[in-house]
Amino acid sequence: MQETTGSGVETRLAKEAAHEWVKENAARTVLAAAVPMPIPLGHSLLTTAIEAYMIIQIAAIYGHRISLKEAIALIPVLGAT
């Protein structure tokens, strides 16, 4: 994971941007859950993909680069908090 540091203003702006991504992701997840899927576990797979995308984007907002594999590994941890 690569990291960059910034000023307090940059950190505040990053936090605001991350909050927006979380809200948008929540809306995407709700919409995905509302769509009927004939595939068993289809909603779980779709939700995992949406959450992984959100984690990658939030990491990028804070100046980190993470892989899809790392993002997917973080999903259960984030759900526990």
C-alpha cells in the first residue's frame, strides 16, 4: 500500500469525499438488493463487488493504492465496526 500525506485541509476534504462515496455506495447497494436475481447468491456477489469498488475509491481519495484482492479482504473487517 502506498501512502501520501497532506495538510489538515486536504485531510478534511478527503474525509468529506469519502463520506460522499459511502452514501453513494449505500444507494447502489440498496438498488442492487431491490433487483430480482435468479442466480443463487447473486445479491451477495453484486454487493461484494460494489463494496470492493467503494473501498478502492476511498483508499485512492486518501492517497492509497490497494488491489481488488486487498479490498475484498477488508469487507468483513469493515462490516464488523
